[in-house]
Amino acid sequence: MKGSRGLDEETLRKLPELARTARGAILKMTTLAGSGHPGGSMSSIDIYLALLFFARIDPSNPYWEDRDRIVISHGHTSPAVYSALALRGFFNLEDVIASFRHHYSIFEGHVERHVPGVEWSTGNLGQGLSAGVGFALAAKLLKKDFHVFVAMSDAEQAKGQVSESRRFARKYNLSNITVIIDYNDRQISGKASEVMPVNIKGNYLADGWRVIETDGHDFNALNNALKEAVEDGEPTSIIAKTTMGKGVSFMEGKEKYHGAPLKLDEYKKAIEELKIIDDLDKYRARRNELKPMSINMPPKPKLRINTGAPRTYGVDAKVDNRTAAGNALVDIAEASQGEEYSPIAVFDCDLAESVRTLDFWKKFPNNFFEAGVQEHSTATTAGALSTTDVLTFLFDFGVFGIDEVFNQQRLNDINHTNLKLVVTHCGLNVGEDGKTHHCIDYVGVLRNLYGFKIIVPADPNQTDRALRYISQNFGNYAIAVGRAVNPVITDVNGKPFFGENYVFEYGKADVLREGKDAAIITMGSLAYKAVRAHEMLREKGYEVMVVNVSCPIDLDTEVIERAVRTGFVVSYEDHNLNTGLGCSLALFIAERGLKVKFKRMGITNYSPSGPFEELYKLFRLDEASLVETVIQGIKEK
């Protein structure tokens, strides 16, 4: 893709007329929909048209792997984005006008990745640059020559996540990324420079970026700025001075039109000023006859990964689950060397030793990305990178990788990413770190995301196999583990239960011990205690089934129904009592109308610091308390 860049004279001559057409379309679709953001769309439209004709893209092949990527961070300007894409040839402009924001339409209120030409679903301001950084990193790892353009608003420059991404891009010398900021100095509450003063130019310069200032409504000036930006060998920000509502005199510079469509009389006046035909009735008739549009997501990544041979830890091994995950990560990377395999990227937020990615960092420094204490941008950057042909991991503490960045993970989920999230320090198992670092809601939080799958392995052997499994299966997966060293789970013969012949299968529960009097259903760090409780109960004459559920939001119907037939089921988890495994089981039982005595055991409040075994006793999650609860339940059933 080397060679000259820039808009030719013929394109420069036709862009002003395309911009006028687009402004008319923006007003038509927002007026017809009765909602939308016309003001910012009309200030950004010239930037979008310049970008779309400048960038190396192919409307007939929107997912061409060598295309430039254009990320729209301020996704509320979707009327302008859709108009510009249509005028560039991606789809029919009339379809956009007629269907914008309609429930049958692909053209939603904020830009969505299922629309051809849209690289990232946005709307939550401040996240677009992080996604752009992910795509720019993909070009480096995949040895591609595409450029990444990130269009942003001025108001979102106040967000901390933007600063995080600037620093990351500079640290990793991402010279293939250009930001272009629509500086219309208006946001919902008034002037952006007054609502929250931000030294936009100074901040980019301070973080090592080049800055170019230009007129955002002058196509020649935009062309020159873009050429300079892609050729300067630096991450560059273009600050484009614009006017909100540009093109319609009574809208210009008025923040009231940020998120409010024109009234019908205003629309007619604006259309007349733009010298555009008023054919709104035609589009209204089409809108009334709309049929559901098909939604087609971009192609999934084409990953070629060798997951290597699983490790089996012996019954005397003193290996915590996080170490097992780190070891498996290194195994996969070592087995996937060579041009025939896809690159692997691992992101860390200043916790490499604690989350056990230090060995990977030492052995594969060019594939390890240390972001420092910048969880928000890192979650989005990793998510965006995972949509490309790069196997992408993010290792973090549970309270940071899930709780702190829930909004970023939600946007990853909306974008159908392929992120492999490994979170450690989950549950009271963390011990002395205290309540701010006890991640006790990892299942409860992630169950809100429709596309995330969560795995809570019972021991290092299951952890090893789970990590290899997610490496070769598409989708967002989270593996949640504790901190402490827990015993290897054994079978009735004293051999590793998740040993040589075990193959991890998502959604499949494991019957660790058989029993007919009751069933303990557990997960993660408490599985070994449940097995011990089985032995204690057996000595007292009770045969109690023990089930390990490693996938607490996707239950194994057959196994759980077997457990229910014992007549008494107790859920037993190192997790918030109200949102974890017990919640999943309660729903399962209630929705199927099953008759069984059911008891939940879990964490009922924030915990103090202390050795995890003592904390388990404090919350009645020790073996003795479990045995007592099971015996009482058996007697009462």
C-alpha cells in the first residue's frame, strides 16, 4: 500500500456538492425519525467525506483485509457517517434516509459495526481512540501497511481514556494512526471550552504527538492535513475547526441542535436554504412500508493457533490456578511459532508478576504490551485488536478487568469481539488484600453481557485446559481464578480428576463425587472443600453428590437435573450470594418447575482482610459449616 496519498482535483471539485447533498440527507433523516443529532453531523460531514475519499478503502469489498480503518468515536454523528458512506458507494442513500433509527433498520442512532464501512460500534464517548490504537497495533503485528484514522469530537477530549490511549500509541510508536478532531466548540451544555476547559493541542503535544490545525470545512486544507499526517512518521492529531450546524444559517453555532431534530417548519426553511428538493413525503411513505433489514456482522478472525499439549499437575503439586494459566499461555505461544500461525498479543496493566504473565513477557517481549495503570483504554484496545487475526489476551485482577471496566467490556460485547480475558484474585480467596480487592461479583457482572462466556475452573489442571480451549474457540471468554494455591482435585482413585484423559467442554459440569442423599453444586476455589465435605459426610453415613460447575451462566441440564433428583441441593461458592452460581441454579429450578429443597451458600457482605481460610469460616464457607448445612437439609427434605 505504499505510494502517493491524497485527493485528486476531480474529487476535490465534486466534494462540496456531495457535502450539500449529505447535509440535506442529514436533515431529512433526523426530521423523519423525529430524533437524532443533526448539529454535530453537519459540522463533521466535510471531515467524513474527506476521510472516506482519502482513505484506501473499497466499497465493493468493505472487509478487504488491507483497507485503511476509519473509527468514528463520536458515534452520535451517525447521520453524517451514513450519508458519507452512502455517497462513497457503500449502500443506497435513500435507504438510509427512509429507515434511519427505525426498528427494522440497520442504520441505528449511533454507528454500529454491522453497517458496511463502520469499523467499531461507538456512542460512549472517549473509547474510539482506544479502538483505533487496537487496529493500529494489528497492522504492526500482522505486518500490514494500512493506516488508521480516528474521528473524534472536541468534548470527549476531556475523558481520561483518551489520554491513556495517546500515551500507549506514543510508547509503542504507532506512526500509522491519525486522529482528526471536529472542533466546533459546542456540546450539549454550551461551549466545550467553557463546559470543561481542555488544552487539546497542549495535551497531544505533551504526550508526544504531532498536531496539525486546519479548517474542517475546506477540502483542500483537509486533504493537505491528511497527507501530512500519514507521511510524517508520527502519531498525529488534526484539530479541524468547524461550525456546529454548518450550512444552515439559523443552526450555525447553536448547541440546541446537538441532539434535537428540526421542527417541520425549521426543516423546510433549512432545505430551502440548502437548495435541496423537499421530498420528505416520499421517504415517509417508504418508511411506513419498511421490512426488516438483514444484519450481517463482519467476518470472524481467521486464527491459526496450535494450543500444544496440556500439562497435568500431580496430586502433590503446589500450583495456583493463575500460574497454570500463565504456563498454558507460554505453551500456546511456543507451539504457535512460525509464519503459518497467527500472532498472539498479551496485555497487562502493571500486574505481570501477580497475574503470571511475566514468563510470557520475558520470552515474547514483542507480543507483550504493558499499559501501566490504564485499564479502561487497555480493555477497549484489546477488544478491538481481537476482532483482527491476532489472538488477544487481557490478564488483570478481577476488580479491574471486570468491575472497573464494565462499560468497556460491554462495548466489546456489542462489537462481537474475540477477547480472551483472564482475571485473577477473585473471591475471598484473595485473603489479606481486603474488600477493595476481593472480586466477589465476577459472575454477576458478566452475566449482564449477552456474548460473554465465563469459566471458573476448579484447579490448575482444569485451568490449563480451559485456557487452551478458549484460545481456539471464537468469542469473548473470561476465565476467573483466585490467588491462593488450592489442592489438585482428584477422582475416587486418588488420581487427578482433570488429568490426561480430561477434555474441557464449555457448559459441561463435572460430577466429582456420586451420591444419592443430597447434592453440593460448587465452582472454582471451593471445589476441593466440597470434595472434603463429601468425605466428612460419608463418615457420618451420608452419600452426597458433588458437582463442579465451571460455567456458571450456562448450566449442564442433564447433570443439574440428576442433582435435583437427590431431593436437596446446596450451592456453594466463593462469590456474592445474590448474583452467582446459586442465582443460576435458582432460575434453573424455578423456570422448570422442579421440586427440590434448595439452599444457597456464598458471600453475604464485603469482607475484612485476613487469611482466606479464616474468611471462609467467617462467612460459613468452611467444610464444617457446609457439612452442617447439608445434614440439616437432608433431615428437612
